[in-house]
Amino acid sequence: MNQVYIGLGSNLENPLAQLKSAIEHLSGHAEIHHLKVSSLYGSKPVGPQDQPDYVNAVAYFYTPLDGIETLDLLQSIEQAHRRIRERHWGPRTLDLDILLFNDAPIDLPRLTVPHPFMLERGFVIRPLLDLAPTLLLHNGKTVAEHVRQLDTSDLVLIEEE
């Protein structure tokens, strides 16, 4: 079984509902096992600021799928949520990114793991802290150590109803 950490994000069409629906899709999939999800956080967009704020989370699970099969599954869930790729770092109904896949790097045309920007993004590292504070990252630091180096002051913990 492969251990996978993914980032989830949405800022269109009721982002909270989009993330909850994506989590339901994942939890109901036959090839996804032992799904755990962080708390949900609100954050400012990366890139163009002429878009709504995001709701973000991190999840991990085990799967027999390989990296590309996992990517295909995540992209099919994005498509089920009407994901449209109009511009780089633009608004989206759902974004599912593979952050980590086991402990091994992946460098393929469609998939780069660890995610190239994960260490720079508080909206990834802070939710990852909820799930795996002692996880050793590819920079040689644990998630807890790395969080202390990032400005996460713009993150807002979302209280669920």
C-alpha cells in the first residue's frame, strides 16, 4: 500500500461544501483506505488577488494505486466538481494536489512529488501539522519544525457547523 498526502482547496461555488463533497468521494472510493483529514482553514489566494478566499485542508490515505493512477483519480474527482483550468493560480471549484507519495520523489511530466511549492505554503503545511507533526519533510525538518518558519497568520480555522 502507498501512503499519500494530498492538499485540497476550493474558492468557488460554496468552497466548504466542495471540500466536504471531495472528502466523501475519497472516503467512498474502493481504492482509498484509512482516510484522515485535517481541520479546514481559510486562506488568501496565491497569485491573482481578484478572486475569493480559499478553504484548504490536507488529507492522507493508503492506496494500492501508483502515483499516476492516484493523480488520475484525483483529477476525475476535480472534473466531477466542474473544475475548469482557465488561468494559472486562478479560482477553482476544487483543487486536489498530491503533496507526498510514500517517501520517494516522483519526477514525471504529469506529476512532481514532493509538491514543488508545499514548503512555501502555510495553507498546506499548517493543515499537515494536524495530521503528521513529526513527519520528516524533504528539507530535513519535521512538519512541526517547518511550520514555525512560515507565516501562517493569514490562516483562519473554519469552525464546522
